[in-house]
Amino acid sequence: MLLSMSIKQKYIYYCQFILLLILPHLSISQQCISRYFSALYKATNWYIPIKAVSTPGKEIVAVGNTRNDHGYITRLSSQGSILFSKQYNPIYQNNTTYFKNLELNDVITLGDGLQVVAGTVIQDKYIYQAEYINRLGVLFKIDKFGNVIWSKKFESLNGTNNNGFELGITNVIEKSNGDLLVYLSSDYGKNYNAYGKLVCLTNNGQIKWSFLLANGLEGDLSDNRAITETKAHDIILAEIVYKKERQPQGPQVTAAYLHTISINAQGNLNWEKAFVLPTASEPASLVKINQLENGNLVLTANIVCKGIVDAQSLNRAVRIVFNSQGALLSTVSYNFPGENTIVRDVNNLAGSEQVYLLKNDNNSALAGLNSNGDITWKEGILDPVNGFPATCFTRVGTGFAVFMSSYQSLFTRLMLTSEYGFIKCGNTPVSLNTDAITFDAYTIKTNPGEPDPNRFAISDFPIKDGSFDLVGTIDCKENVSCCYNSIDTSLRTIRICEGEHYTLYDGTVVSTPGMFYENHQLPAGCDSIVYYNLEVIKNPSHLSLGEDQCLKGKESLFLNATGGYSNYRWMNQAQSTDSTFKVTRPGSYWVSVQNSCGEKTDTITVFEDCNLPILMPNAFSPGNDGRNDIFRLPSSNKNRFVSMQIFNRWGQLVFGSTDSNRGWDGKFHDQPQPPGVYIYYLQLRGLSGDVMNQKGTILLVR
């Protein structure tokens, strides 16, 4: 029978045979590569995915928030296997500043395949027993295993204004040169105008420039906006601006505008346009903006408006096309017949085509649009069990991964459709209306000479990750080819020395401790996942006892060796896990460590007195004969070097240094100085830290 099989079939049977041999160590279930599938994931807390992206390896990364505002990130294989699921929380930095409610807003996949995540966090700070609560922007980068590579916080410098002058990051994109561009939203309280900021950062989170968006209107900015970079490397921003007027019953929204801005790569304004929205009292939102192949810009938004054909005032998904200078070219709206409809997310495809995820309380649908905005295909998406609404989606291969969830349930559904949104167990008939709408032009001037009322600072922001437990089952699929998915249930431990690295099967290099995975996808497409626990053994070469110390005025002191080693041997005593050692008298003390990465001993001297005598030579003979050529602080001195200056007899400075390893070679501007007496000023610190000054003379002999 084997002789009649194809090579592919033989390989599949061979892989299955090998898997059966190692069955005691693996969780194996026969799975089939699916044209589509539907999976249900259960957590221990209510949660909703709000944004999903795919990776170059066709894995799915979803970010979201739990009902108590904790951010989480889940990574899934293209077959729905859970690669990791983690919850992220700030690390408390001191006993006067606390953080809570890390809420994630956006995620992007970078050119290197890793992700940058944007969000906000609440800071609760106590200053002189007064409590101040403010919102900060947060941006962090993770690797493919969910480990935080770097994280930054964006904090207002007006930190003593309670419940005002707050910041948050709502959008992030990667520019063509690898820089990051974030929108920093601001809330200054009811007595200030609306402001925002575009901030350009390097790919490791260092600021390059920021652009203040002050429009001079006494109103608010919407909670979201859309950003893109053009082929000419200009930045296009779209935002919703609300105008308020003071009335007896309080400030009232009287107008709403769609505001578009073009900024060049250096952060300077190119042009700006504005249009009056039909309804001021109803909130509008922006989803995505991008550039078409012909250079035009297409913006996707949700706006309450009336169509030309359908005069009902409804919330509609609207596609707005501008030319490269911001002039309005066309508008098309999409909605379920007679119903409010929003576009939840947009995926851009090749050839200026787009796919919309449309939804309302009763319906969800995927719709493909061509470059003119015409609907070329549509499929209704329905959770057949729980009736969850769609929350986000992303392109995976030729299909689409659609997440559906609700804060009223512990479950989230993932539907991975085939091309054109098809999934037999999740499709439902759908009708969509298209209509045209019109906007009137308006004028808004950005940065009308106003000072920035909310300067900000960027600093490191420690974030820790913890487990966010998920279990998943596939309850619907159409098979294309069958093989075995396998997940190794035994956590394999890999040990490396500090400074070394380990290379995974796919070429990923890891060097920090934690849990990692390898997905050896079989030729037929099934997952073969192995998990590793990487332990990093501290290198003994880093062992240090620090600088010499003194006992004066103290009965005892503790010596502190470099931490992180499993065992220490102090002064020939038995091995101990303690990195500290108590001494009560002067002398030399040593400690040694030994492990599989090597061994090292370090020595320290404890003196009775803290300020030791300063010993300096009184002559030197720079003759390049290798004997007494340099005048410097002798190594026998135990005080700590700060600086040394040398002057000639006319008071001219001929040498100065703050480096104890440097000394005077008898030259000034590379010219040998004449023999004679020179004056030196020496500044040291005793072992106690007290400053010690000494003035003396040195005889230069030739």
C-alpha cells in the first residue's frame, strides 16, 4: 500500500508514526488544516479583544481589556492554538506613587515582526499628603513571546493639577524609516481649549519631535483619530473637533468638524482642511486613513448623517476620499437597511481594495470594497451560540480572523474565514445600503500662536506580565487536509550563562529568562508546539564587593557581594545563599562564587580609619625610559580620586584630569615643559565620602 502513496502522504504517515512514539510527552489530537474554523476561548475574567493584527508568520495577536481595566495580549497560531496569553500591569515604583487600570488602545506589527502596544494608565500620586490622580500615556514593545522589551510613560509636567492635564496614547503607526508616530491625546479640564500632540519617536522609544495641535476652539477632541504616512513621507492626521459655546445651562456643543492635517517628515505643517459634520450633538469616530495607489487619501469614519437617497438620520459607516492636498472628492455611506451601523475596523488589501468589519447591536458583516468604494462581496458574520457582536478583525493569509465577545461573558469567539469572508457555520444573509452624503467646507487654524499648556516628559515605565488563563476548543471547521497538531505538555528547561544566547528553531535569538515556544509547523500546516523555560545562570565574572570600606565610628558593617548567585563562600566558611557578610574588625575579606559558568573570587579591605593619609611623590623624570615618567596618584592610596590639577610657576594650568588612570607626562600642548617646581592641587574622597583636598609641589627633572 505504501508504494502507491504519494510522497506527501508518506511523509504525513511518517510524522504521525514518530509522534505516536513520543506520545507520553505530548498532547496530540488529530487536526486538519481548515479552509475555515470557529473556536471558542474561555478566560477566568470578562474580557474583550479590541484590536487584532497578524504577523509575517500568519500568527494572530489580539490585545484587549478585562472588565476591571487590565490590559491583556493573546497570541494564537494560524490554527487557533494558544501560543501565549498574558496580562500586563505596572510595577509600583515607590510608596507614594501607585498605578492602576492599564488600558490598551492600539497595537501594530512592526517591520521586524514584533508588536508595539499603546494605552493609558491611571497614576495615583501623593505629594505632601495630598492625593493627585492623573492619566498617563503608555507605549511598550513586546517580543514574539509577550516579553516587554521596553516601555515608556508620557506624563504631564503639570502633575499637581488633580483630575486635569491628563494624557493618553490612542494611536500608533510605524513610519517607513522605522520611527514610531503616536497621537498623544490631552484633557486639560473644562477651562481649557482642546489640544493634542503628534509625537515622533525612534524605534526604541526616544523622542525626536512633537507637534502641538491647538485649534483655538473652546471645545473637545474626539477620543480617536486616524493617522497614516504617505509615499512622500508626509503624515496625514484626521480628527473630530467639537465646538462649545457658553450658555446659561452650561457649555453646549454647537458644531462638529472633520479636521484633516498634513505634516512633513520634520514635523512642520503642510496644509489643513476642515468640513462641517451634519450632526453636532451625536458623537462621530474615525477608524482608519490610508493612501490609495493613485495618491488619493481614503478615510473611514462613523458619522450620524442623512443620505441623499435615504433621508433617515442614522449612524453610518462613511468612506471619504480626498486628493493629496486634502480637497474632498467623494463620500459613500454604508449601513444595514434602516439601521444604525458602524465600521469597527478596516483592513487594507493590495490594489487599493479594503475590507470593512461592519456591525450594530443585531448584525456583523465583512464587506469587500474596490478602489472606487463599490461593494464587491459581503458576508454576514453570526456567533451561532452566544450571539456575540464582532469587536475586531485582521487579515490572516487569504482569510480573516474575526473576534466576537461581550463583557457579559467569559467567552470569546474567533472565526477564521476563508477568502471573501466565508465560514459555513458563521455566515448569515446580509443586506447593505450605499448612499452619498455631502459636507460643507470650514476653516480651522492649527497652532494659532497659543503656548503649550501641557508640556510632557517621557521616561521608562516598568511593566510586568502575568498569566491570563485561556482555554480554547474548535467547534466548527471545514477540513482541507488532515495531520496531527501536537503540544508538548512538558516544560523543557534550557540553561545558558549570562551574556550567552539560545537560538530557537525559527532563528529567534533569546537571552532573557522566561517561557518561550517553538512552533515547528508541519508541511501539511499543522502545529507542533514545544515550550521552553529558559534559565540564565549569572556569570561569576560579574562578582564584586565594591570599593574598600572603613569602620571608624561603627561597631560593624555589612559587605555586599553582587546578588543573583545561588551560593557564596565567605572566608572559607561553609557555602551560603547570603550575599551579605558582617564584619566587626579591620582586615581583608574575600568571597567566591562557583557555578557551571565559571568561578571568581573578589577581595575587599576594611580599614579602621575612613580618611587615610595621602601619599604623593615629590619628583618625577619624564624621559621615556620607563622609570618615573608619569606623575600620578600612586595606586597605594586608598582614598577615592576626584581630580588633579597642575600649574607652572606663572599660575598657568598645564594639566588637569578627573581620571585616576591618567597622569602628567611633563608636556603641555605636546611640548615638553622645562625642569623646575610645579604646584599640584589634588581632590580626593575618603572612604566615608568626605572631600579631602591637598596642595603640594612636584619637581620635574630632566
